[in-house]
Amino acid sequence: FPVDKIRNFSIIAHIDHGKSTLADRLLEMTGAIAKTDKNKQVLDKLQVERERGITVKAQTASLFYSHHGQQYLLNLIDTPGIQAQTVANFYLAFEAQLAIIPVINKIDLRNADPERVESQIEKVFDIPREECIRISAKLGTNVETVLKAVVDRIPPPLACPNDPFKALVFDSSFDHYRGVVTNVALFGGQVKKGDRIVSAHHSKTYEVNELGLLRPDEHPTQRLYAGQVGYIIAGMKDVKEAQIGDTLHLQDQPVEALPGFKPAKAMVFAGMYPMDQSEYPGLRSAIERLTLNDSSVTVQRDSSLALGAGWRLGFLGLLHMEVFNQRLEQEHNASVIVTAPTVPYKAILSSAKLIKEHGSEEITIVNPAQFPDRGVVSEYLEPVVLGTILTPDSYTGKIMSLCLSRRAVQKNMVYIDDQRVMMKYLFPLNEIVVDFYDQLKSLSSGYASFDYENAGYQTAELIKMDILLNGNPVEELATVVHRNRAYSTGKSMCERLKDTIPRQMFEIAYGGDITRKMKLLKKQAEGKKKMRLIGRSSLASKNSLSDLPAE
Ligand code: GTP
């Protein structure tokens, strides 16, 4: 395929707006998949994805499409839906000067109002309404227009067939039989089986064993060419060797590395412990297997007096964490205790001695147990995010009170049509990690949407709050809170503890299916010593798994 007949595109949309359905229709229409089982979502594969109807792992597919009497190769990158960041992603795409095709889905619904949505798009994103395409991904209405627009409105990729081979690694996964499978986009030249390729990141050399297109299943080919998107298997044993954002080139033809990606930073941390220490090795291998295919999860060993040896894991966001937990349980049958989520705080050290010991004046705190004493700190910092809320105007009053109660500062508020309002707030991240989204949804009868992007750090009056049980501080219950929130947080934790502790023998607030619950109950019966652990598990679950279906 000549580069001018190639188009790369992805679908950005809020959770549940029909990305996967649209992707399936596009695959069907271009013959990549059969038009059978209408509701089967090909790009969504994991059990948790099917159950929760959300996309966890990005899947890529190359489509062949004829338009203007010409064959085109369209590379669809199905973006993961685990962060509701449509607005933030729109601005990223806009800043990168990417072509944007506004598509309004679900026009078959009786209460669909595409006129109104077009006005909103005009107002919020400054895109002329004439550019909008109204579709029903479910019924297939107008989906062909989307394919045509991809060809007509998106420029071909900037790729040079005559340059040396140069590819960007944008995803990777692990296959037990074949090792690491890297997904790559070729910016220059070509590559074939048997070529010796080098990772610009760590300078290791590999021989290409297999390569091909993703349609969306792997489809081996002889070569990959500039402009194409596909996969390469080259004897890498560990996904850490295939860093997302790395550049691959030929052994004897070094190239300047591509700018790559800003690595996604973990923003929510939680401790994970086996229910019983005898399950430690099993849980360790389950966590290892899962992180093999999700390099955005950070893992650190950790231990606590009551819970024993475990880990502190970092996730991109709360939903990411919940999905990870659910996969651990479902796919690896692991029973875990999850502690309440925390965010990465920072402290600026004031003591010269500590700065020297530490090698820098700034430390990041991901575990309340490491919270440094006031005496050695000149300033504490907390991560903040810029949140965008879209809501019918009848709920603005309630939403403003909710935001105020979360220490949020309003940045902007505009009407995007005669009934809908867009509000922007700067939130301390820790104020939204627990149940903000649930509360927003419930006080707006489900109508308000929420989207956030990271916005750096701000000074905060942080303190470590200990909880004493029978007069002894319990390390696992310690949290870092804002001084103004200490009293209310402490009070509500004590109230929950009061409710939780005596009932341990009978009830566990834990998401998951009934067989898991029975298993947990059986385990509890195995020994009273576990009561203590379960007490914490229950608390932690209420916090961290708030989105899971209640039993
Ligand atoms: P994430 O993977 O979580 O980001 O969601 P998604 O955007 O991929 O949404 P998905 O395709 O899973 O669709 C969400 C729901 O909307 C499903 O129940 C679909 O059947 C439904 N849906 C998608 N497109 C249409 C449409 O055009 N009309 C109607 N009525 N329903 C649709």
C-alpha cells in the first residue's frame, strides 16, 4: 500500500457511548469479521470487559476499504475506555493538530436529539455543525459515511518508505508460546522475517520471527511497510523489553529515536495482600501474569503487621484499579484484601540531613506508613485534577455543593445550550478517588457526566490520621487527610468501624459473585485469627470497590 492510501484513526468516546459497537460495524462492513452475532463485540475480549461492557485493553485492527475506486488501508486503534476522558482527549488530539471527525451515535433512540448535540459540539469544541455525522452504530445507519470521512478528512500518515526501517512500539502483550508480541506503527522503511532489529531504548538486538497485520486477529504477512500498523514477534521474553513508546530499527541502520510517549503515571495506589499468607506465592504469580499485559500498573513489595507480606500497586485511576482487582479474582482465582486507595502525595523536606540521605528535597508518599513528620517537612503537596462536569442545569446547585464539600475550586461555568451546563473545577485527586462519581451520578439522576485530567500538584495542609483500636494504632487504617477533613473523615471511619467490626462473622461487603462470597465465609470459619483481617478487607472493599455490584 502506498502511504497516501493509508489512514490511521481511533475512536474517542465516553464509556458506553458505543465505541466498541461502532468498531464492530466498521470491521463487518470492511469484511474483517463476519456479519453474524450482531451484539458480539469483537474488540472487547476479556471476561471483565464483557461483564462490565467496558474496554480495558486497546485492540488494533487494519481494515481494507474501497472508496473513489481505490483501495485504502485503514488502521483503527480501539482506545481503552477505562478512563472517561473524552474532553481531555479531545484537547490532546486538537493540540496535536489531528483531524477530528465528530460522530453523533445512537440516533435511533427515541429521545435522541442530534440537533441539540450539534449545537453543543459547536459551542464546546468550536467544530462547525455541518461536520457532524449522525449514526446508529447499533443499526449500522450512516456508518459508511464514517468510513468515507476517514478517507477524505484524515491525512495519510507521515511515513517515508525510502527511509531506513523505523517503528514505534505502541502496545505489547505476552503470549506463553511465542513470547512478547509488540504492536508497532512503521514510520519508515520496511521489515521482514529474519531481520535483526534493535530496541533504541535498551540497545538489545532481536531476530524477527513473525510479523503481520492485525485484522483484528494476527494475520502473518511477509513484510511490513512504512505507514502500516501491525505486530512483530522477535524473541523478547519479558514485556519490560518492549517498552511502550520505544523505537525499533535495523541492526545495521540506526535511526534517531521517535519522541515516544509520556509514560502514564500511576495516580491511585492501594495495598494488596493475600487472604492467607500461604496464598502469597499464588497471588504473586497472578499479579505477575496480569502486569505482563498491563505495563501501566506499578508493583512494589510491601508488608504490614496485620496483613503480612503483600504489595503496593499503582494504577492510572480508580476504575483501572477495580478492573485489575476483578481480573485477579476472575481470571486467576485469587482472593485478595485491598486497602483503601490513596494518591501520591509529596513532601518537601526541610532537614538538610534528610535531603542528603534521600538525594533530593522532594519525596513522594504512596503509603501513609511513610508519611514524614511535620518537623522535617517545609511543605506538603497533593495531586490535583481539572474536572469537567456536563449536566442539565437543574442539578447545578446540588453539584456545586458536592464539589465544595470536596474542596474543589470552580474554574469555569458556561451554558452549552439552553439547558445544559459545563462546569470546570480543580479537585484534589484524593477527594474524588473514593465515591465522588457515584454521588455525582445519584444526585443528578444519572444525567451528569464527569471527566478529568491531571493538573499537577498544590500545597496542602496534610496530616496523617491514625485510628486506634483498643488504644493501639492500626497501621492499615492510617490515612493521609487534609487537616480540614480530619474530623469528618475520622468520624465516618469510626462509625463504619463500629458497624463493621462486630458483624464480621456474618457479612462481608465485597463485590463479586456468590461463590466467592461462600469461599470467603468458609475461609473465615477456618480460624478466628482472620477476623481482624476480614475487618480490614471489608472496610477496604467498601472504599475501593464502590462501583462493583452490591450483593
Ligand atoms: P466502553 O468500551 O466502556 O468505552 O463503551 P463503548 O463506548 O465501547 O460502548 P459500547 O459499544 O459497549 O456500547 C454501549 C451500549 O450502547 C451497548 O449496550 C450498545 O448496545 C449500545 N449502543 C451502541 N451503539 C448504539 C446505537 O447506535 N443505538 C443504540 N440504541 N444503542 C447503542
